[in-house]
Amino acid sequence: MANRIKFHLDENISYSIALGLRHRSLDVTTTPETGLLGVSDQEQLQFAGSEGRVIFTQDTDFLKLAQSSPDHTGIAYCSQRNKSIDQVIQGLVLMWEILEPEEMCNHIEFL
């Protein structure tokens, strides 16, 4: 499968998750690295879309945003403190292994 999901991590996501994904050779950007700290959730979603990335978040505002702006490249969501960092990494890696980017378009995947 040559076409793989790329991720963008919302600003409240632990940097340890980015490191864990990168250690497994996944393509990941983070909000601080892209200079997007403090921008609106809509701008985060637009950035992810412009880069062809699935945004990973623990912010329920993105779930509401997806209803009002259904055209996005995908949202991966996990409620805060519901899973350990390792469990989150495993869930995102599993998504990366079995889903095509096209399958994530306008879709929310719950970890």
C-alpha cells in the first residue's frame, strides 16, 4: 500500500505521540512545528486538508466542526485520558496500516 495516511496532531496532543509515530516511520506534523499554535480549530482543519493530512485530536470541538464543515480529509479522535500514549500510538498505527487516505475523507475515526 503505497498511499498512506499522513497525520497532523492538534496542539493539545502530547509530543510523545508524534515521536512514537515517527519512530514507526509515519508522516506526522504537529501544531507547534507548523506555527499554528493558537489558531482556530477551523484553521487547523484547513491546514490538515491543504496538506492531505488526517487531524488527530482529543478536542470534542472538532466533532462539532465536522458536522458544520463536512468537507475534510479526516479526523481521528480519542477522548482525553481515555487511553495511554502507547494505546493512542497503536490505534493510529493500526489506522495507518489498514486505511487508505481516501477512506478517511469526511470521516471521523474514534480510537
